[in-house]
Amino acid sequence: MPLRIGAIADDLTGATDLASAFTLRGLRTLIAVGAEATDMANFDAVVVALKSRSIAAPDAVAESLAALQALEQAGAKRLFFKYCSTFDSTPDGNIGPVSEALMGAADQAMMVHCPAFPETGRSVIGGELFVNGVPLAETSMRQHPINPMTDSNLIRLLSAQANGRVGSVPLNLVRQGPAAMTKRLNQLLRTGVRHAIVDAVNHDDLAVAAQAGAHLKISAGATGLGEAIASLDPLDSFRPDLELPDSPTAVLAGSCSETTLRQLRTVSASATIYQIEPERFPAQQEMLEDALGWAGEQLERGLPVVIASSTAAAGDAPNARSVGAQIEGLLGAIAKGLHRLGIRRFVIAGGESSGAVMKALRIKSLIVGPRIDPGVPVVLSPPPDPVALILKSGNFGRDDLLIDPFGRGLWRS
């Protein structure tokens, strides 16, 4: 059975976010953690989750092309490059270089881009990216320790990292319908534009963008556009039903986004939080042993395990990138230790942290189940020893998300 749609995501929580949208649209969806040796048969959609957002651009290009090849071999009818709805990147990449590499592999002259995601308050107006009505550069993303976003203008941002010219499709043309937008795309192409930033505020705008770009093999953006593209074909009424392993739940939070910090403050009323503070320990092994010792005591007392990076450790210091990598490695090792202690339910906050945990637990694929919040589904690793996970982007989720997350059990659209 050929895939209706195949997607390449530049981090793991972004992959689960998109896969959740595909599942809600009635597609049997698999998340492949990397493209190597993953059986993609018997699924309507596959999202290949990479850890390519913040690595060197040549490496991100190579990994993305390998994922594209795997999806094409699986017979993907449509393709999508999924990046963050806050356009996380730097002047060196990786959105521009990866987009152009994928365009070249697909023999495609233009890429349509749209990071709008109405469910989470992301919109694009006049080529500018807004988060809940606030320009991106005026939000907490301005202080992001790895990819600080100090400009809201997507045309400037993408022009700095792409070789091809960048143009835009304004909202008034989008709202004239697919024919008007297609005409605009053709005009841009004739003037040498290779990347078209599309304005969108709501789902109807994204539907127009999907229809106008339906002739393109691959498009790029956030989950909103990916879901609209998946909706171009008739969909089934499939809804997932996962049997979760019986286990306590552990929360591991590497993200220090404002949303995750609010969620940690909310859960602190009913749980003690272990703060990762690398300066307390001369060696990472000592820090690991201390964290796991604390976790074991919590489990013996029947209490939840919540381990989070301290804001100081993951702040905006000059060595934030290396400290971040240290924390990711530690969270992966903690997850492995908790798995040995019998934990089979995990909530992971942060895309880089999620990738580190998947690597530590050697999980190569995930079946997508019901979502508990927009962009936040429950996923399950395959037998014989399934692990249930909630892999959450740092900026996603309600304030009470960490309180009994697996106990919600409801499908919410």
C-alpha cells in the first residue's frame, strides 16, 4: 500500500505533532525515528523524525535526503518538510539548505513555505510570523538558548540561509482562492523566486495554500500546512486505540520554555521536582547516580518522578549549546536508568531531549495514538516491551498537562 503522504521532521516533538494531525485526519500513521531499517508498509502516512534542527547544515541536508529516499521508496504520494512553527533556525540554516536540497532531489523549481499553525496561535501576515498576535521577535523565542529568533520577517530570515530568491503570497491573494494563489506562484517563479512565503491566519487559508501547491511534490512548513496537504485526498474514519503498559509515569523536562516552566510550576503542587544542576557535581556519572537514587526513592513511596533542567543550567550563557548537549545526554541516561527500574510511561518536554531519550532507549519507531492536547499525542513503541510516551514541544500544552497526562484518555479535537 503506497503512502498517501510522507514527511521529514527536523526534530522528534515536531514529528509527533505532525503525526498527531495526520492521525486526527484518519490516517494510520507511523513515526520512524530516523529512516534506517524501518518497515513503512501498511501505513497511510509516515513521519521520519530527525534530530537535524540545530546540527551543521551539511549534516542536516544529508539526513534529510536519506529520509526523502526512504519515503520515496515506500511510494509516498505527497511529501512534506516539517519545521517548527516558530521557524527555529540560524542565518546558516537549516531550513533554507534542507529545502533547496529537497527541491533539487524532487526536481522542483519552487518551494511553498508556511509555518502558520492556528491551533497554537501561529500566523503569518505580510511575511511576518506572529505568536498569539505578538511578532516572533518580541516573544520568549528571542532568548532561545540555541536558536534565538530576533527577527519576525520570514523573507529576511529565509533569504539569509537560502541561495534562491524569496518572495511572498499576501493574505488578500490567498483569500481570493487557489486559482489566484497559483497565478501568484507562477508570477514569482517567472521572476526567479525559488521560495514562496504564504500568509495564513486560519485553516481556510491553509487549505487554499495546500490546493494551490498541490502540483508540487514537496512543500514545507509547520503542522497546519502539513495537515491541510494530507486533507487533499479522501480520508478514512480510523481512530487509534493504544493499550498502554501498566507503569508509573516519569516526566523529564529539558526545555526551559515559558510554557514548560508554567507546567512544571503547576505540577509542583502535587510532586517534588528534581532539578538538574551540573555545577553541583564534578562528574556526570555522579549526577546520574544522584538523580536515579532520588527517583528510586520516589517510586518506593508511590510518588511521581519529575526531573527537570534548571533554568540556570539551560540559560543563555556563552556555552549554552554545550551545556544543553550535556543535559540532553544526562536525560537520555536517566531515562535508560528509569527504564531499568520498571518505568514504561514517559513524558518528555523538549525536542532535543526527546531525541536523546529515544536514542538512549533504542526506540526506532512509534505508533501514534490519541492526542491529549493540540500537537501532543500519546505514542507507543512496538512490542515486545512497549513504552508509552508523550513527546512534547517545549512551547506546547496546557498548564496542567503534566498532571496525570496518561490518565486523560480522551480524544479531543
